[in-house]
Amino acid sequence: MIIQLSERAGLGDVDMRILKILMARYSGRGGVKANMALLIAMIIHNLIYPLSNASGIWPGIFYLYYSSIFVLGTWALTPDYRLRYLVTFCGMVALIAGMLNTYVPAYAPSGWASLMVAITSILYHGVMCFILAQYTFRARKVMTDIVISATTLYLVIGSGFAAIFATIEWIEPGSFVASSGAKIQWQQLLYYSYVTLTTLGYGDITPAYFYAQAFASFEALTGVLYTVILLSRLVGLYSSQNND
């Protein structure tokens, strides 16, 4: 709308390019720095995840970190206040549920707070996936921030499926079985999710029931198709750039 009005006002091509750059700068498209920060934050999240099952203040520190990374990422990458407020709400609920699940005896890990963490995490990841997918696949040129955004999206998908698996395990205990006989917790499900997404399939954790098997196979397909679609998209954009 602003660009249309500017065209009617008689701005030249150079002025229009400057206007578009300024709009991109201040409209929530955070560029390379914001995308790189989110990617690093996701890598750190996946490395420090065992802290959520530690003792003392460490779970609280983890949940504070976890509930903030997508909020900051959303505010940096999209100007849509509806998405910003939605992901902020999900982050706050996930933080509260995580604290209750960890520190309040009445909300044991098998209780409702655990389910609340899983469900809010699904929505939390879903919003972030939507934003990153928009950022990645609406691009018209292959830029560094697009490649970084696509990488981050892949990591968020893997983390999001862990929340889905945790919900399934809560609803139907025993849906996932470890070959060691250990009790399956969220930490193991995050590991299992990335093993499935990348189709490594170590076999040390197995989906035992129908819903677990259905979503596990769906994640494996998602991982394969995402790679194919992303590569074809990037190659197509690169080719069109060279032709221009």
C-alpha cells in the first residue's frame, strides 16, 4: 500500500529501492544477524536440553531460555503483531507450566503440567515454523539470511515433533519403547525426533503404538521432502538470479 502510494507520488526507481530497503529494515525482517542469532539459539537449546531434567535452578534457567528464544525470534522476523502476541503468550504458558512441572510437587512430571508444556510447545513451535517458512519460501533471491532461516526451520521442525511425541506418550504411555528399558522422557524424545527427521534410525527407541508410528513415519517423510523442496527452491531462485 505504501509502495503504491509512493509510485503515485512520482518517486523514481532509486527512491523506490531506498524505500523498500527501509521498509524491510523496520518491518520485522531481521536479516542475517537476527537469523544467525536464532540459529545459534536453537543449537544451544538442543545442547543444553538435559538441564530441563537436572536439579536445582538449572531447569528454571532452561525454561527461561526456552520460553524466550522463539519470542525474540518472532519479534525480529515478522511485523505481524498477531503472531508476535501469540508466540509471546505460548512462551509465557510454557514457562509457567515448565516451572510448575519442575518445582511444584502437586504437578508431578506425569501430571497435567507436563501435558500443558507439550501442548503449548506444539503451538509455540508451530508459529515459529510458520514464520520461518514464510521468510524462507517467499524470498525472491537466494541470500545468506534465507539459507540460515531454512537451516533454523529444519531444527525447529525436529524440536516441534518432540513435543508431539511427548503429547502422544502422555496420552498413551508406552507409545515409545527404549531398547535399554529406560523410562522415556522428553529428553529422549527430542533425541529420537532428530534421529527420525534425519532418517538415521538407530533403533534404540522404537514407536510401539499406532499413533506413535504414524507421526514418526510422517516426520521421516517431512525430513526427506523438506530437503528436496528446499534444494529445488534454492536452485530455482539461483538460476533465475543468474538469468536476470
